[in-house]
Amino acid sequence: MKAQIIDGRAVADRIRDQIAVEVSQFIEQHGYAPGLGVVMAGDHAPSATYVRMKRRACERVGITSVVHEMTANSTQAEVEAAIRKLNDDPTIHGILVQLPLPDAIDEEAALTLVSLEKDVDGFHPINIGRLGQKGRDPLFTPATPTGCMVLLEEAGVEISGANAVVVGRSNIVGMPMALMLIKANATVTVCHSRTQDLPSYLKEADIVIAAAGRAHFIQGEWLKPGATVIDVGTNRVDAPDTERGYKLVGDVDFDAALDVAGAITKVPGGVGPMTITMLLQNTLKAAQRSAQKSN
Ligand code: GUN
């Protein structure tokens, strides 16, 4: 039997419609819109695309956005000044420091500076620390893993007690994903580039989160029959017959996995649309919290 396709695009559209309704209620009630401030430094081409997509998504639901665009030669002091300015700006409720920052910038110092209440990316060390601790809750959780959790819920997957394998340990996806799954009572294994015999771990996995950044890396035959597979990969591969000359593929060999998995996301149209949606949701939440505080 073929796996059920988890349609991230459809789920994201439904949540964005709901966010748009709540944003318009917020504006009616308070007379101003939720605002997102973005700091982007350097000339990382995918970052420019992501930031453009995030701004367009904000606009569509009625969230205002501003971008501090800085060159690759920006200094630590300049990046920190941009963050401080957004911290102090009452029209900005959420702050996003687009990663990666240029090599010369101390990322941890920059992220630590973001006001906790505005940390809609959930990357402030205190928010990440709370995510990793029992009985503590971060104010915000990172967008991509949060989107994966929503997709698991949408697919009706029982997370508590499940064996989950996260492939990849990045600060943006793999590590916070593992922490979120632990909080949801899964038994979690994190596999990575030094893992020996990845298939032996995947064979036991009821839930697979593929975030290795390697095109079509995870083979269908490695999966446990009936597993739920969330593919976070967005890898460019050459496609000379397309207009752009490339196409995006996931970390999982989708066609092969379709015959083994119980449910699976597509690339594109799976996790991607959810990531931006979770950012919008966090920005709305930040504005609602801030309005409540000042009441
Ligand atoms: N770079 C790639 N993904 C992300 C993300 O979710 N947030 C930020 N700030 N930077 C990223």
C-alpha cells in the first residue's frame, strides 16, 4: 500500500487563513499591526530568497515587516546595533536574525541580544535551554521543528512512546527537533554524519525526521514499514529541462519510501510552507503577549 501524503501546503494554507483572521481582529482591537523585524547580514543567496518569502507571507496575513539588510563586511557592533534598535522599537513584536551570519560575526552573542519576548525564532540560548529542560517552557520554539510537530499531529501520529529518529543535528532543525520530540514523550535517537549504520536505527523508527541536507540520501528499504517520514531536506539538484535549471528534492528517496512508509511529506510542498507559517504564528503570539502586558 502507498503511504499517505502529508500535505504541508494545505495545512499551512489553512493555518495562514486563521492567522490572517486573528491579525485583522488584532488590528481592529489595538489600532496597529503585529510587526516583524529581520536582520540579514551578508550575501548568502538562499537567505535573501527566504527573507523575501517571509516578508511576502507577512504581507499576505497583515503583519508588517522591516529588514535591516547589511553587507558581508558588517561588524559585530553594527549587527548588534541593528538588533538593539529592533528590541527598542515598540512597533516590532518579533525579531528574526537570518542565519547564517557572516563568519566574522559571533552568532551566539548576536542571538543572545535578541529580547526574549521578541525571539520569534526561538534561538535565544534561554529559550533553547528551556526547550531542553523538563517542566520549563520556552516563550517560542524554532519554526521548522515546530512545523514538523504540527504535521505529525495533522497526520494523527501518536508521538508519546514512539521511537523517533532525527537525522541531522543542526542548531536550526535537528537539535531543537530532538528536544521537542523528547518533550512530547518520544524516545529519541539523533543520527548524524558520524553515525555508524544509520539503517539499523531507521529500521526501529516509528517517526523519521530527515534533516541531513543530502539529496535522496535515505533509502526506502532502510525504513520501518508504516513509519511516518517528515522530510526537511531542500536540496538543489540539476534539472536542465526546467526553466531554473534545477529542482528541489528532499533527503529521502521519495518514490522508494512511498512503498514502505505509512505517511510521508513531499518536497516541495511539505515542511517548507510550514516553516514560514510557524514564524507568522510566533509573530502574532508575540504581539498578542505584548498587547496583554501593556493592558
Ligand atoms: N536559516 C535557515 N533557516 C532559518 C530559520 O528558520 N531562521 C533563521 N533565522 N535563519 C534560518
